[in-house]
Amino acid sequence: RLVFDVYVVSPQLQNVSNGVLAPATVNVHKAFEVVTALLKKLKGQNPVTVTISKPLLATQFPSKSAVAINAQSRDQIDPNLLFQRALALTSSGDEQVTLEDFMKYELSSVPMSLYSESGFLRSSNKAELSNYLVNQYSPLTTVPDLRQSATVLDGEALLHRVQWDKDKSVSEILQAYKHHVVTNYSRVKTTVVFDGYLAGSTKDHCHNKRQPVRGMMIEFNRDTIIQCKKNTFLSNTRNKERFVLILAKELREENIEVIMCPADADITIVKTAVEKTKTDDKVTIVGDDTDLLVLSLHYFKEIQTDHSLLIYRQSSDTCIDIRKLTIDLPEKILKNILVIHAASGCDTVSAIFGIGKLKLIKMCDKSSGYDADDLQMFYNEHVDINDITEAGIRIIIRLYDKDEKHRTMESSRLWLVQTWTVLY
């Protein structure tokens, strides 16, 4: 049987055995022109000593089902070497060259406090925040019968929840997903919310870091045999987008509501669940991402209801009662939960070097109104950019210097360098 529709005209070369589409660099179909150009270039040269560089040869179809994602090239500066030179100059006795002058600058091609040496944003351990909230305020509750209650499923988590091996047909894989949803959740009270994968989002940087290898694009239909592993197949955004569209159609035929988001789905998942609490006594979000917990706290505190909103984390088989957590959390933490999560590092904002996920929430819990005012400024869409920049600087300085000895980024940086140089 055919694994894809050979009569569909595509501008890309296609592997007739598995439907994989060739990258634009493949030109093996122009082998005659490539060889002709190569022979002209080699004319008159000694065949014994001549060397042929790879760019002169025809580019063949990749033998692997995945390719590495290359980081964007940039001129690299060794910050250690630059710092050593700065120290040498400040120790030279020249009074016009001081360490204070050097510490006004980052002394690196990218801010190393925000970026790792690989060029990616520094990652935080997001689960630390959710674990802290659970351990401190004990909002866990029993898992409801999801086959009877209103449920909102994180589509991305669903894709990875159902396991399947390579050499399965698309129809068999679709059947596995349908069986999982129909068996474990209510048909009439369940909503599945999927991300949009082609539009791009502010989380793309994070996704590339998590998946440094991207699968090849595959032309497929229901009869296609997927000959690569699930993670490789789904790592290609075009494969994932098309598969999700087919899966959404299949789920809708089972009377299951499906929402397709243009980009990231987290806010839609939470807003859909909060809306359901207006009519259902108990609504459960099924998803493990800490972003869902933070957004649920933010949006649920805005409504007045006796109904419950829960988050079921399948990875740990635990269920968090959002209503209880909004009651038990200190007001200044609940009011600033979005900024606390973002500023301490999330999928779209870099973590800060040397600052853990919990330092900001603990600082907010113990501090006076000074820090809370700065955090609240980030919720004002009409705030002046200079004011919010100064507020951000004050927060970062306070994270490094709890005693508030320094008021500017330059003096704080100098103090840290002097302190760490003595220690290490």
C-alpha cells in the first residue's frame, strides 16, 4: 500500500518509502548539472593531486530522520579573558583606570547573567515554585472522577501522555489517542485545548533549547507508516501541526470539544476552565506545567464563586485545589504571582544567574511595601518605561543585596565582583 498520496504535487523532493520531504539544500536530482560544472572546474588539473570540496558535490537526501538545530552564529568574546585583562589594567598603578569604570559594562558579547555560554536563555526550575506552594500551603485534594466532571485538557501534555512506537500507521496512533480520551474523560464535559505550532510564539527559544534536534518533515495521511520515534516525529512543527489538526477532527467526531489556539494555549486553557466554574461545581485542568498553576491563581482570584477549580498533575498523580490556595496564600504573593513567576525565570524570561526560583517569592513574603510596589508596577500597562526600568533594577539589586547597601546596578556589580573575588 502507498504510505502517502503520490498524486499530490509538491515543490519538494519526497522519499517514496516513508513520505519524508527533502530540505531545500538537496539537489541530487540535478546531478547531471552538478557533475558538468565539476568537470569544467577540474579541467586541466592533475587527477592524482586534485581535491574536491564537499560544496561542489550534489547534496543527497539525509539518511537520518532528524537534523540538529544550529544556534545563530555570533562573534564570541571570552568573558574570563576579558575580565582578567581588566583586573591586570586596574592593578597597573594607573589612577585613570579603575575597576569601577570596567564594572559599568557587561564585559561579554551577551549578558552572562541572563544567557548561558551556549547562547540560550538561562533556565529556571519552574517546578520549584509549584512544589513550594504545595509544601507550604497544603492545597492537595483527592482526584475527582474525571469521567463524570468537567475537564480541560492541555493538548500538548496529551500528545506526550499517549505512548506509541515507530512503525505504526497514523490511523493506529489516532485510535490510541481517541481511546485514551474517551476512556478516561467525559465526552460531553471535556475540552481539549491545543497550541498552534506554525505561528510561532515567545516560547520558541525555550522549545529549541529543549529539542536541539528537529525531525524531518513528513508528507503523511491516515495510512502512512511512521518509521521514526514519536519524539522525533513531533519535534518537527509542521508534522505536529498537521497531526493535531487530524486528531482534532477525530475527537470532534466523538463529541469532544476541541479548541485550536493560534499560538501558546496556556491562557486559553485556564480561561476556559475558569469560565466552566460558572456552571459546574468542580472543574479540573489536566496538565503538569507550572504556568497553568500560576495563571489559574491569577485568573481565579478575580471571580466570586463557591465552585472549585482543580489542577490534576498526572506526572505526580496529585491534585491541587486552586480555590483553597487562593484563600491560604498571603495577599501580596497572590497579587504579584505573575511577576514573581516571570521575573524568577520562565519559558519566555531568562532566569538570573545565581538567583533561584524561590528567592523572589520569599522576598515578597517577608518584605514591606517597597518591593510590593515595584512588583505591582508591572501590572500597569500605562506605566512610563523609565519608571518600570528603575523598578526592575531595584528588584534585581535587592535579589543580590538583601541589605540594600547599593542603589545602582554599577555599584552592585562592583560589590559582587569584589565579594566573589575574595571568596574564590
